[in-house]
Amino acid sequence: MTLDQTLRQRLDARCRHNLYREVKTLDSVPGPLARVNGRELLAFCSNDYLGLATRPEVIRAQQTGAELGTGATASHLVNGHLQIHQQLQHKLAEVTGREAALVFSSGYMANLGTLCALLGRADNIISDKFNHASLIDGARLCGAYSLRFPHNDLEGLHRQLQRAAGRGGNTLVAVDGVYSMDGDLAPMAEIAGLCRAYGAWLMVDEAHGFGVMGSEQWPLAGSCAAVGLGQSEVQAIMGTLGKAAGNAGAFVAGSRTLIDYLVQFARPYIYTTGMPPAVAAGCVAAIDLMRSEPQLARRLEENIAYFRRRAAQQQLPLTDAPGAIQPLPIGCAETVMTVSAALERRGFMVGAIRPPTVPAGTARLRITLSACHSHCQIDALLDALSAVLRENHAVCR
Ligand code: PMP
């Protein structure tokens, strides 16, 4: 068979199982209104939790940044980078309460690069089964002995720490702070306690925590800060700039030594073109807004509480997700597609999540809330959801 024939067979199998995914072409960034083929839809699918992707101040800063040159023109170690990159890293370290931070071109690369730089064949990596794909791929690629534990199961983690201790080598535990498809939080304080007891290092993916939760002192730092954990308990945090910051790129923050080490050994940092100066300038402006407008995160929190209260009144099947990601369990991949299409016909954009992103039989709608949604828009979504689920006899578990 030719390459194309082989690939066509595999693609056809995906279609038959209702697992084929398409890329929508939008006319504008969903924030929270999106234009698709000239039609306006109310979007509940973006990770732009604070509405910063469309803020005029950020757009202007990014336009001005582009005047420094459209691209970084080479990798950081070949060309160096600009003051604006340094400024961004400095601000990221400051808002996360870390000694230093390093900017990567994406969260995927930051996770892959950090795990591969820190661990080798003699070491152990312990992961939650629901970790983001980038941590899973990093765990595979780094070559360390890989151990997994059931989602948020502390007993399971404990057992794997004992096994790793028996093997020797360094052990790193990697978890998401907020799980991207389930919206629940890791029991961070307990995980950090177990890591301390076993002398294991801890890395936390704060993609969905950065910018929207934290402590009084570091309100933007994420889920670890929210339970009082700092650099000595969580040696590496990864935060993305494509979600609450509304832009692109990511960072790892930790000790000065960790960051010095990553500059030397993290291959996805070393062998890739640096972040465009305009993006760095936009991210700096976004972080300045996050700091000067704490009401954005409060408004998001209020919207989450409103959504959950109203959804419970309508007896929609909520999970215990406390944050901006509110999954609605459906189960069957075909049904979730039908429901999502019906919502779109009614004017709503909601993500339909199917395997392989989530385990088979656990397809779901992934509703994401933003500080910019009005209560009226949330009500409209909930009314549409109730009607569509009823019409489709969607089995919710
Ligand atoms: N980690 C988590 C938990 C995520 O949800 C994502 C984005 N889907 C990433 C990492 C990757 O980040 P990026 O989009 O910047 O590559």
C-alpha cells in the first residue's frame, strides 16, 4: 500500500468511531463572542480566562513590540534575545515568587524540555494518569523509569514513591495543578508532603492555574501558591502564556540554578527560534494588567459560582471542578458530537472532548468560563444546554 492509502485507512477508522477532529476556521478570536463563517457565536471554549487576548492595551503593546522586528531571527543562545524577553522573564519570576523564570515557545515544549533536561535513564518519573499530553510525552522521551498512579490517588502515589525509592536514582513527581479536561485540582499540599518525605522533586503544570489563582502575596502564581507552597516545596512550575495571559508561549519558574541549568540543557529551549519580540511585549502588557486589575480574577470566580449555582438548579450533571473549566459528562463520543452540533446551531461554541484526549467512554462537553461572560450569557448557555440534552436524550453520567 502507498503511504497515502495506509493513512487514509487510519483516518477512515477514526471517522467510523466518531473520533475524527476538524479545525474550525474562525473570523475572530472568541472573546466571548466569536465570528464563524460570518455568524456570531457565544463562545464557552476558550482558555482566555481573563479576556486579555482582545484587550486594546495588550494589542497596542504587541503592535509596538513588532517595531523591534517581527521575529527573534535565531535561537536564544545563537543570537541572544532582547530586553523585552528579559523583562518578561523577570516579571514572571516576580509574580510566581520564584528566583528566576525561563520563557519557552510553548507549554508543550516547556514540559518536554524540562523533563528531558532533569531526568535520564537512571532516574524515576512518577505521573498522575490524567497528566497533560506534554508531561506524558516528556516522561516517555526523557528515558527515566516511568511510574503512574490513578488520578489524584494519594495512596497510589505513595506506593509508586516507595517503588522508586527501592530502585535508586533521582525521583521527580509531575502533576497538573488544574486538570485541563476535568477541571479538578491536584491535592497539592498532600502531594508536596509525600515528595518531601521521600526526597522526591516536584514539578507542577500550572497552565490553568497561572493568572487565575494564588495566594494573597502571589495572587497570580497558581494552584501551588493557593495552598501556600513555594519554591522549596515545588521545585519547578510551568505556566503557559496562551491561556490566562491570552497570548502564546510558556515559562518554567524555579531557583536561579534550575533556570541556569535549563538554559544549558533544555533542548526545546536551545534548538528553537526565540519568542517573537512582539509576543514578549504583549505578554508583559498582559501580566501588568493581571496585576493592576485583580477584579478580573474575582469576576471570573463570581462567574464560576454563578454558573455552578444555576446549573445545579437546572439539574445539569456538574462534576466537582471548582474552576474555569466545567466539564459536562456525556459518555458516548457520538452523542457529544450531536450535542455540540446542536449547541452550535443555537449559537453556542462549546468544546466536545473525545478519546484519545480522554479515556474511552468518558466523552464530555468542556465548558470554559471567562471574566468577560455576563450572567445573561451564562443563563442563555444553560437554557440551551438543558434543551439540547433533553432533545438528544443525552446520557449523562
Ligand atoms: N499543559 C496543560 C495542562 C495544557 O492544558 C496545555 C495546553 N493545552 C499545555 C500544557 C500546553 O501549553 P501550550 O498550549 O502553551 O503548548
